[in-house]
Amino acid sequence: MQGYRRYIPLLIVVAIFALFLKMLGGDRNPKEIKSVLLDKPVPVFSLPALYEGKPSLTEADLKTGKPILVNFFASWCVPCRAEHDNLMRLAHDQGVPIIGIAYKDEPQRSIGFLEELGNPFVATVKDRDGRTAIDWGVTGVPETFLIDGDGILRYRHWGPIVGDSLEKRLLPQLKELQ
Amino acid sequence: MIPEIGHFALIAALMLSLLGAVVPHVGIRRGDTRLMAMAEQIAYGQFLMAMMAFAALTYAYVGSDFSVMNVAANSHTAKPLLYKISGVWGNHEGSLLLWVFVLSLFSAAVALRGKSLPLRFRSRVLAVQSALLVGFLLFILLSSNPFLRLDPAPLEGNGLNPLLQDPGLAFHPPMLYVGYVGLSVTFSFAIAALIEGEVTPLWARWVRPWTLAAWVFLTAGIALGSWWAYYELGWGGWWFWDPVENASFMPWLAAAALLHSSIVVEKRDALKSWTILLAIVAFSFSLLGTFLVRSGVLTSVHAFAVDPERGVYILAFLALIIGGSLALYAWRAPRLSPSGLFGMVSRESALVLNNILLSTFAAVVLVGTLYPLVLEAVNGTQITVGPPFFEYAATVLMSPLIVALGFGPLLAWKRGRIGKSAQILLPAAIISLVIFWSVVWSSTGGLVMTGVGLGLGAWLIISVFLEISSRTKLFKQPSRFFKRAGRVPRATWGMSLAHMGLGIIILGITISEAWTEEVLKLMRAGETTDVGGYSFTLEHVSPIAGPNYTAVRGSFLVEKNDTFIARLLPEDRVYSDPPMNTTEAGIYPLVRGDLYAVIGEYAGGNAWSVRLYFKPFISGLWLGAILMVVGGLVSLTDRRQRIGAPAGKRNKASSPTAAEA
């Protein structure tokens, strides 16, 4: 290869490595699939309350004029236990309203889970067959969604809120809305 | 104590590599043959040290020494011995150590076998190998040290991913690594040639056995991995176009292209600059293959050890090797002027076409693998590039290659005559067209691609046969066949075998894709299901206990026309350390195809969800891969490759018999 053409392989490789470097930066998790619902109204749903006698919940109840968190959890899910402390802290210290959705779980077990670890939720409903979770695009529990005052989905927290992900990821998003 | 010896051996290997990367160049600069010759001694020393380190880690694994962090994280006392050993390379740190070990092995082999190379060139090659070793050893010692201790030592280890506890996968990584690392020799030869500013036909001859050996191991490694996926993942698939599979496939394609282009350099002194570039690209693909998946850039089922710190080091290191060598190439390539000219229709042109198609395919696979990443970097959308893309590219690019492959070996060097080879190949063309039309006609146009695949496979196999028979004059003088066959160089036999293997693989893929029968259903003990003309009876499902797992095992009685064919025993295993579920398919290969059964979850009421397949001629895949490997090995034993062909014998080597290869 003569002339400028001999630089072509080098240029291609430089471009590829620039791409790799860019994708390596930040706290990108290559396994995370982004939500397609971002900046869209939350999907329509109606779920019965976990506790007998409490009112059921629909998407209209999320339009409270204030940011609100929706947390999918289950008693059988170990990472949910890990993040529970952070949820309690969010609810009690920061006063953030959190709605809990028990995902594919026996109601008695969900109640037991909350009795054991404390209940951070302002309302708790149950999604026994996981239909609502599918509509929300939940890929596994726990997953937490941040909804703004108009019922628009603003942020999805994929996986448990543990380590520095509360300070670095969830709280900045919340601050922005408040 | 032993792990510390391993640790010291690694440090000693690093020191030797630093020495080995510099001293030969100094020796060449000063014209000091003693310094140049030191490269060899250093290579032996590196090998010895790397072997000690590897042996030390293996010792720690076999003895379940959980005070070594790496062993505690990846092994378990209840594991069978085979998996204790394969656990050594079943993790990030250990597999890097295997890399270094194999790399030093190849350096030592170059030092040992390369006596016929000029001293100056040999020390250049060894110096490049040493420089590669420096990078890997630094990486191991700085960020991935397998010999770090744990205090206090845990009583039990975490165990190895159960999916990896499998005989197929125990040998898949070492095979693949020998292939990947074998390409480092080709790479070092190319860099040395660029530094020296000269590529000769002799260079091509030196480099060929190394490329061939690497290609053979890559083929075997990929086939083993694919076979593992076929029987372990439990849904009958064998290739998924997963980033890591692509990463092993790209160096294979580049190595295959290199094998062919180096023939042109050797015989005709042409394509030099391109061949050097291919040698660099092939090894770069190997590096990408091993390391891209560990850098945290791509996601894949194989991604173990994702760590941003390591990712940055890996990227910097790869950028240095690949970017550096390509910069060297850009600087030096203009010196490599072509001298051999050839006509449009000639063996050379056929090989050029082979190279264009193979490297385009490699480029397409690269684009398909990286495209999701590009898109995410540009506008944040996430997509995956699925099998349809790759399959389309494979069909479009490989079909002309297969057609040309029939002609290639029949064309003469320099200027061939297409008419003469077309005459020889006429029967192959007729038969494959008949097969194509009968498939399309009998399926009323439904199976066009199946017809194409069958036609191409048949064309390739028959044309290889016709080529052999025209070379040995099988039809003209059958009585003298064996005498003539004995005179055909082994490299040519190797070529025919490998091409035949490719044809059989094409048939295997096409037939199994088109006519696989699959049944998914709930079955109770005593029930019978018909799949592909065979009746599968679920006799019973019983619990069994393995050394480190428990399982349920289904027992399927397979009969045809009330005669016993086979008993399939698929298992659904639950491993305890780490807790994980794996399926072991029950497979019985017949000449016509594989009987394949998977037992799934208990569905209540004594019923189990089962999957039953009849996969016709899927063995063609493994058979074809075996033929390719055998072809490569036969070619390796060719006299011309064993003897380093000293410069004085060049004229003899290019005599008519040899030129036929």
C-alpha cells in the first residue's frame, strides 16, 4: 500500500480505541438496558393494596405534584434486602414518598418482609402475576423509578440502591426535580 | 511457600523480558552476534519462569490452597480433579497466566526451531515476543496477580461456575489460547520484517508453519466451544454470534486469509505489504478477542472480571501494540515493493479473491460486534445486532468464495485458463445445480436458501474430489493412482482435506437448519412422543447425586419401528457452590442426525416440561471441523515446512512439483 492509503488501518484502529475509551468512562454498566419509558407518562395500571382494607393504586395516584419513587421489591429477592436500609433512610431522613410494589410474591411474605425490616412505603400494592412490572419494563427486582409531579417517568434505577449509587445516581436525579 | 515461588518466577520472567526486549536490538545495532544470540537464552529463561509460575498456581488449585485468594474465589474441595485443574484458567488472573505461559512457550519454540533463520532476524523476532511478554507480565503483576494471599484463609472456596465444569470447556480455552498466542509469532515475524524493511519469499515460508499451527488450534478451539454450547446450553443451538464468539471468529478468518496470502508471497513474491498487514490484523483480533470482553466495554455471556481499572490498562496496552504496529506499518510499508505480476485469471487472483472475501467478512463481523457500541456512544440508544445480520453477511460473502474455491486449486500460477478448469468441474456444477433445483422444486420455492447451501456444499466437495482425481489422473490411468497420489505434496492433501471439511460443515449447517424437528411439551412417565420418525418414551424421572451437584435425570427410550435405538439420559443439575442450574442434554448421534433430549422444570401432576429434537446431519459440523484440523496437521508435516528451507535451496523449492501446491 502506497501513499496515504497506508495510514487507513491506523486511523480505523485509532477511531475504534477512541470509541472504547469513551464507553469505558463514567459508571456505564454494559449489562444495563435503558428504559424506553424515560420522559414518558407512566404506563396505565391498577393494583390492589398489599394490606387488606387499604385503597388500590392507579397511575393517576402518582400525579401528586411532587417527585415520587416507585420501588419494585419481593421478599424472595436478596438484593432488595441489601437496599432496604437506603430506602428507609430516603423515606425517613429525606422525606421522599416511596410507593412499594410487591413483585410476584405471596402477600403474607411481603408483609413479613416489611415487618422485619421496616416499612419505608407511603403505599404498598401487590403485582402478583407481574403484569404491571412487564408494562414498566422491569427486568428484575429491585428496580426503582423516579416519577415527577406530573406523572412522567424521569429516571430508572436498575438494580439495588447500594454503595455509592444512592449519592451518585439517585439523589442527583431527585434534587434536579425538586 | 509455593505461591510465593510462582510470584517470584513471574517477576523474574518480567526482568528477563525487559532484557530480551532491548538486548537483541542493541546487539544488532552494534553488530555484536553474542548479544544477538542472547535472545535465545532469554527466551528459554522466560519459558522456564512462566512454567514455574503456572505450575505453582496449578499446585495451589490441585491442593485447594484457599489461602491463595484466586483459588478461594474460583475453586472448591468437592470439585472433581479435572475441574480443579481447569479452574486454573477458568478465571481472569489464571487465564492471563496461561496466556503468558503459552506466549513464552512459543518464544522458546521459535528459539529452538528457528535455527535456520538468520541470527539477526531471529533475534528481532524474539525481541518483539519479549516486548509482548513485558506488557502481559506487567498487567498480571500490577492488576491481576493470581498469587495474592488471603488472611485468614477461608475453609471452603466459592467454586467454579458450573457451566464451565464440563470436559468440552476444560480444553476449549487452552486450545483457543494456543491459537490466539500462536498468531503472536506471525505478528512478531511481521514486525521484525518491517523493522528490517524486507519481506522475501523465504519470510513467507518461515512464517507459514506458525500461522498454520495457530489456525489449527483456533479451529479446534472454536469447534470445541461450539460443541459445548450445543450440548450444555440445552436448546440445540451451537453458534450465537455473541461478541466473544465473534472475537474468536475474526482472528480465525484473518488467519485463514493469511494462510492463503502467504502462499502468494512465497510462490510469486507478490502481496507482501498486504500479508504483513494481515499478520498484524490477525494478532490484533486475537488481542481484542481475549481482552475486549474483560475491559467492561462490551457485554457478553463470557464477561468475567469486569473492572474499569483493568479496562483502562487493557485498552492502553492494546492501543500501544496495535496502534504502534500499524504506525510502524504505515511508515515502513512503502519499502515493500511488489515484484511478481499475475494475470486476471490465475491462482494468484483466486487467492486474492479469497483474501478480499475473508477479510471483508472479518470486517463485517467487527462492524456487527461494535455497531451497538457506536450507536450507544452517538445517541445513547441501545440495540443488539442479531444473527440475521451475520447470517446474511455470511451467505452473501461466502457463496462467491465457495464457488471460486472450486476453481482456485485448478488454476495455474501467473496465467491460468478458466476454460480448462471449467471443463474439469463440469460434473460438480451439474450435480450441484440438480440438487439446488430439486430442493427448490420439491419445496415449491420454500427452501431457496437451503437449496443454495446444499448446492454449494456439494459443489465444493465434488470439486475437491475432481481436483484430486485430475491431479492424480485417477480416471485416465487408474492403475497408477497410488503412485501419483504418493507424489502429491502433503500440503496439497492438507488443502484438499480442509476444503472438504468446509464443504461438509456447509452441508451440516444447511441440513440441520432446514430439517430440524423440535417438540416442546409436558410429558408424564410412560408417555410417548414422535419426533423426526423416532418415538421418544419417557420411562421415568429420578433424582441423582453428583460430586458437587444434585440433579433430576430423565430416561428416554428412543425407538424406531419398535426396535431399540438409544436411551437418552438428560439431566437438570443444581450445583451448590455457587448455586446454579445447568442442563445436560441427552444426545445420541446417528449417521442421519442427532437425537437430542432436554429435561426441564417439573410442571406438577407428575409432568415434566421436555424438549426433544431430531437434528439431521448436525455431526457434519464437528466432522468438518475435524477434517479441517487434520488437513492443517497433514499440511504441517509437509517436508517443506519441517525443513526451514535454507536460502541455497530456493531454486529447488520452486521446481514444478512444489509449485503445484
